Amino acid sequence: MLSTLAPASSPPVVAAPAPLLQVRDLRVHFHTREGVVRAVDGVDYHVNPAETLGIVGESGSGKTVSSLATLRLVPPPARMAGGQILFEGQDLLAKKPAEMAALRGRRIAMIFQNPATSLNPIYSIGAQLGEILMWHEKASRAEADARVVELLGLVGISDPGARLRQFPHELSGGMKQRVGIARALLCNPSLVLADEPTTALDVTIQAQILELLADLQKRFRMSMVLVTHDMGVVARMASRITVMYAGRVCESADAATIFNAPRHPYTRALLESMPRIDHSYTGAARRPLPTIAGRPPNLLNPPPGCRFHDRCPEAAPECRRLLPLETPVGPGHTVSCLKRGSEGIAA
Ligand SMILES: Nc1ncnc2c1ncn2[C@@H]1O[C@H](COP(=O)(O)OP(=O)(O)OP(=O)(O)O)[C@@H](O)[C@H]1O
Ligand SMILES: [Mg+2]
């Protein structure tokens, strides 16, 4: 989806609240026959109460794997190779499987990319959503049905009582995603992870679903992690943005700073490759839309140094040797780039 809405100004500076979610030095590696794929390799980010954090980056940068790791749902052959995931101050990586199961869907919920595959085709909407309440909240069937009807109405589904008995195949793509959102909100979670929640939908439906998500996030003061490769979507939705590249974080800041004063060469390239209505691509200027030349590195034995060095217009010899560490460059603004003053380690 194309959007040109960059936030106009930084939000007022207020005392930083304790983060609801804090991911520290997260490492998730896939042990394949070819070797170890370092899909997520030392990632840090945090989500404050009642805010939307946008995680952006090219395909394969590790956005999905790092959000699945939050719920300890990374598929085999992935292994958690290190780090901490602190939710309300407690490390989720140290929790027992039963403790995680009690948390999933109740305190932390997920909205998946493809509603067609994330809903179970053989159960009615009422049965599969109600089961969550019966399991987590020990609700009776009648209580569960009443709550499901309330949530279906809240996400804009008409005649919600009749939908209880319908099956996923009887609903349109947009309706299925509304059901996916209702399912995520059933137990009033404090954190919702939304991984590309609109990319499987057509453009007009995408806009409606994003509006619905933004409205619900504000209304319930939930925290949300919105994973997307679309800068237009984060511009509309996120108060802060973390930019990922090849399994690491390049830059994090509030949305206005990312759009108006990006520091990392990759963030700049990402923004330049985004269509804007204040640039002419077809008029007298006829400037072609820039692309980022080259491809992300293979995460099976990635090259040493900065992961972006061979595509970076500013790369210096040390960028090929030293891995830049995340460094503060302004209030709430961090960058991992030797050319912006980051410390580098041999790796
Ligand atoms: N089953 C797997 N086996 C081996 N490597 C995997 C597997 N699944 C993911 N990976 C690796 O993890 C990396 C990150 O994948 P991830 O799905 O998190 O990317 P993403 O940023 O969500 O991309 P997209 O925008 O396409 O959804 C990929 O580049 C890939 O190398
Ligand atoms: Mg993904």
C-alpha cells in the first residue's frame, strides 16, 4: 500500500514509562543441514505501555521470527540462542511451557498475516473463539458466546449472533481478518503482536482494517507491535519505529524522527525507495524511484562487519570488519552504524 503520510512533528517529551516488553540481545538460530542460519542475531527493542511499535525491514530481515520468539513459538529447526524477552519485567525465555501457554492469547495475543489459514476451517467461529475463553477464563459456553458476540460486534461484523454458527469459508477475507482481531482481543491482552495483518487483503480493505486496529489500540490502551515491510503503514500507525536489516536492528526512534531525520544509511535508503506525492516521478523532473541495489546477505554464515556494508553508499573499510553496536544519538534514538559514532566489535 502506498502512503505518504509522515508524522509532522515529534511527540512532546514525557518521562519514559517502564517498558511493557523489552527484548534484549535476542538470538534465534536455525540449525539446518547447510549450517546455522542466524535469522535473529542480537536484537534489542522495547514496547511501552499503550503504544504501537512498528517493526519494519525487507523480507527476510527477521521481523516474524523475532515476534514469534516473544510467544516462544519459533518453529523447528529454530533454537533460541540467547537473550532476554522481558514482559512486565519477567523473562519469558525462563518460563515453563505451562506458564507460557497460560500467557499466550490471554496477556499477549497475535494477529496473523493470513486470516484464511490462521482460522481453523473445521470449527465454527463461535466454537473456536469461545474455546479460548473457556480455557483461559473458565467461562461457561453461554458466557463465552456472549463475549464472542460482543467482540464480533466491536470489530464491525454485522449480525454477530448469526456468525457464531458460521465457518471461516463463509466469510470474506476482510471479515476473516476482523474475526482474527476479535480473537486476539477476547481476553483483553495488554500486548498484541500483529504480523503483516493486512498484506493478504486488497487495498481498500487494508485501510479499513488498519483504521480498526488503530481505533482499538487507543480505546483499550493496548500495546501493539506492528510488523510490516510497508513504511506507509508504520507512518499511519506507529508512535515508534524499529528498523531491522538481516537479523539485526539498524535504528530505533519515534516515528517523526525516523521519517524526518533518519540517521542510518539503510533507513534513508528505505525511505527514498518509498513513493511520495511531493516528488515527481512522471513530470518534468522524471526522477525514477530509487531502489536499494544488491541483496541482503545470506544469513547462513553472514559476512563479518556491518550486515549492510556491501549495499551501503557510505561504507568505509572498517564497516567490512567491525559489527556496529546500538548507540544513542538523540532522545530515544539509537543507531547501529560506525559512520554515526557506533562502537564496533570484531564479529
Ligand atoms: N524454517 C527455516 N529454516 C531456515 N531458515 C529460516 C527458516 N525460517 C526463517 N528462516 C530464516 O530467518 C530469516 C528471517 O525470517 P523472517 O520470516 O523473520 O523474515 P521477515 O522479516 O518476517 O520477512 P518477510 O517480510 O518476508 O515476512 C530468513 O531470512 C531466513 O533466512
Ligand atoms: Mg514475516
